[in-house]
Amino acid sequence: MILPDKTRMGDGNIVCKGDILIGNYSEIGYGLIGENVFVGERTDIEGEIEARKDLRVGAFSTVNGDVYVEGDVYLAERVKICGKLILLGNLDIGDDVKIDGGFESKGWIVIRNPPPIVVFIILYLMTLLKLGRGEEFEKILDELSEDDAGDTLKRIFICPASTFMDAQKLSVKTPIEIGEACNIIGSIKADDIKIKKETTILGGIESNNDVEIAKNSEIHGDVHARGRVTLDRDVSILGKIRAKEIVIRDHD
């Protein structure tokens, strides 16, 4: 999971300057505000969505709030929006879509089943990373840390499949990287946890492996790790640390 620099949680929303990708089978107890917003299949968004560009929502997903989109909207079959949909672009809509509050569109309306959301995500990443069609998607992900593409992806809010996130807890089965100057509400549980500088976590953190926290960050809770906890000298931990090893490092 990747939370880019300056991600904010507050007033019931996750606010990002860039794009947002939410994996399948996730439960997100917030609204979403970003550039392009992609929501996977069978995912629940507990709030409104504001997209400054396009929005795509996968099949059988629910948005429990209003939706405002400055670009185009693609809704797969059985999507439910519990509020009103307002968009400035075109609407591409699948079978049995429900929009409780009605919709306003300034563009074309097409009724059909858009391709699965995963197709759009793969094409989106390939375009973003300027990759040829011959590359395999899994190979791309495995090699991201070895080239500049990794830095590109780190500007996107990425939730893996089966993410659970609300005001009390953020839980994923993968490593998580939290960018600089973020404000995160709730405790965090992940496989590995890396927190960059000047970030505040309003809760504790728990890692199945290691934890790394950069300078001027604050953790308002306990820090538990089965492996190593690495801290810069001016990190503030307002709780207890429990780990196999604790390392305090100097920084420039």
C-alpha cells in the first residue's frame, strides 16, 4: 500500500493531490478526493467521491454519498450510488446501476457494461509509466523498485485488495509506505511499515515484520513489530515500543 506525500485524513475524507486506486473487496470508511479515482469491484466507499478528472467504479461496488466528477464517469454493472451523481463529462453506465439521488451530466450517456476495472488500471499504469504492451503486469510490479517507475507510482494513493480503513484502523495484508507530511487517523496494521519524515499517525502501529520511521514524525500510540524498529533521533513515540530489535539512527 502506498500513501503519497501530503495525504490527509479529516472531515470524513481522504484527500490526495494525485490519483487514487482502491483494490477489489475493500472497505473504505472515508470519502475520496483526488485527480483520477479508480474503485475496484465489490468495494464499499463510506462517503462522497470528488474526482478532478475521471472516475471508474467496478462491478457490485457501493458509494455511500454524493459523487462529483469534472471528467468522465464509468460505472460497471450493479454499482450503487446512495447519493447524487454530478459530472461534467460523459457517463458510461452498466446494467442494473442504481443512483438514488439521480444524476446530472453535461456529456453523452452510454448504457452498456464497461470493461472490468482491472483492464483500465493496467492500461493506466502502462501509460503512466510509459511501458510497451509487451510487458507483463506482474513483472512490472516486481521491477518497480529497480527503476524510476517506482517514484512515479509513489505519487499515487494505492490500496491493495481487501484493504480495511476507517477512523479507528487501517489494515492491509501487504507492506505499507506512508509519504512525507501526511496526517493519518487511526491505528495501522501491515506486513511492513515505512513512515517518511514529518508525518503524524494518530494511533499505534503494528507490523508483522519491520518498522521504519523517519525524522520529525509523531506516532500517537504504541509501536509493535515482530522484527526491527528503526527510528530517526527526533521521532516522537507517545506510547511503548515492543520489537525484537530497536535501532536509533543519525540523519543529515
